[in-house]
Amino acid sequence: MRSGFRNNSATPTVLTTSQDNHHTTAEEKGSIVQHPSKRMIHGRTYHSNPDSTYMLPRDDIEIDRLHEEHFVIKELLGFNIMVEALKLMDFQSGGLEVLDVCCGPATWLCETSLEYPNCRFSGIDMCSLWPQVIRPVNLDFTEANVLQGLPYPDRSFDFIQMRFVGLAFKTDEWPFVISEIKRVLKDGGCFQCVELDMRITTSDPIAQNYTETFETFCNSYGLDASIGAKLDFLLTEPNRSGEKMKILQSEYREIPLGWGGPIGEAYIRIFQGYLDGLSPWLKRFLQISDHQSYDLIMSKTKLALIQSKSFMGLYAFLVQKQSD
């Protein structure tokens, strides 16, 4: 077994990577139970959509993690809907059509649809993690893969949100996703996008090794760990038909990982859950065959993040679609 872990306190943990990281070992195959829409890997439930690279689970543990992330990010940003959108659009009077793309368990949708009962809210995701029985009457859902196009007519929505999709779309898939959002957004409508820059800012060599390895891991799947820092360029680039969006508001926050008070303490827990969810793919990439070795490496990484007061960048943009 090549764990990539050196048992030497004076030597940084070195994460060695596999050159053939997308193949499943015999041990992994024995732990995978396949179903038409999902698969079980080491007791966790994942989607089985061959058209998506998304690697995080779709089970109750992940739903709880996403709920907690929603409330932490809301506290950090100070809003569910950016203030310039509230100035521009009358959410209180109602009549607005609102869409959440890749809505997950619909925490944001449930909150905002209750806060603005006179507006109509919709969520779309390839996995039906949203409430199945009890939910606000002005809220509905569609189960569909965004990469196959948004199943709505042109100019259907006044306000669209998308967030935390850095692991959902490959770098070359982002232009299509944004073009679809532009297509279904009404002229003068607003799009709110919130995303992480998953590169960690740190001075610790162990934590630096992790973030460099994670970037390489993402690149091997065609993903961009720094996508959050590039949103302004992606969102304002004209599409083939010349449609443009202009930035009305932008926000940036630093998320402390395990330090600085309740937000940092909560987010390191969220981050730990994130690493647990990714473990089948990260273990393969790091050439680790057992979970104990993986946990040991990630525990040392977590401690290094806390001790070095590391942080991740959070970006939020509100853009408006220009009228013809």
C-alpha cells in the first residue's frame, strides 16, 4: 500500500498521487452496490449518472452537511438574496418567478419561498434531495441534469440563483451552463452566483501540499478548483448571440478553517464532511487502499489548517441580463 503518509513529525505529509486515478480497484468494486439512479460505496450513497462528474454523496449525511453550510454562508454573507436585487425587484409584492439551479436539499428555496409567499419558486437538480412531502405551496421542483439544458422556455424567470457547484461542472461545461441561465432569464432579470475558491490560503507546508494536490485532483477530472475567483469573467462574457450580463454587486469573504470563532469552527466541520464525501475518489487518486490511512492524512491536514489560520475565499456576484 502506498499511503503517501510519512510517520515523521519533522517531515511534512507528502500526498503521492496515482497516474491512473480513474480506475476502480477490486477492493472498491466489492464495496460498490449499483442501482439505476444511485450507487452505494462504503456505506455512502452517490449518484450513478454517467454524464456528471459530481463526486459528493446524495444521502442524509450530505444533506445535513449542506444544510449547515447554507446557514454558515448566510451568516458570513449576511443575506439570502443580495441587497441590489432586493432594491431592483419587488419580492414582497410578489409575482416574481425564481429558480434555484442545482438546488440540492433546497434549504435556500425553503427559506426564501416562505419569506416571499407571493413569488413562485422552482428548484432543479439531477438528484431529488429536496423535501418530498412537506414544503411551501409556492415551491416546486424538477429532477433533471442541467448539462442537458434547462427544461424551461426562454425568458421564464425574473431571478435565478446557483451556488456551490465547483465540483459539478467541468471547466469546458461552464459556458454552456451560463448560456442556459441567460436563455431562461428574462431581460432585465438578475442572476446570483455564489461560489468557493477551493484553493486554500495557508503558510503551513502540510496544508500547502494538500491544496496543491487537490488542485491536481480536480484538474484530472477537468474541474477548476479556483472557479469562484473567475466568476466575474465567466458571468460577463457575451454568448454567441451577443447577450451580456453586467455586474450589479459583488461580495468577497474569507472563510476561516477551524479558527476565529463559531463560523470557523463550523466550517472546518463542514470541510471535514466534504473530505469524507470525496474519500472514494481522493483515496484512489492518492493510491490509498484503506480508510484508516486516509483519515490519518486528513486529520494531520485538518490540524495544519487550524494551526496556520488557513482560509478559503468565497465569492458572490449579482449580474443583470441586459435588455435587447
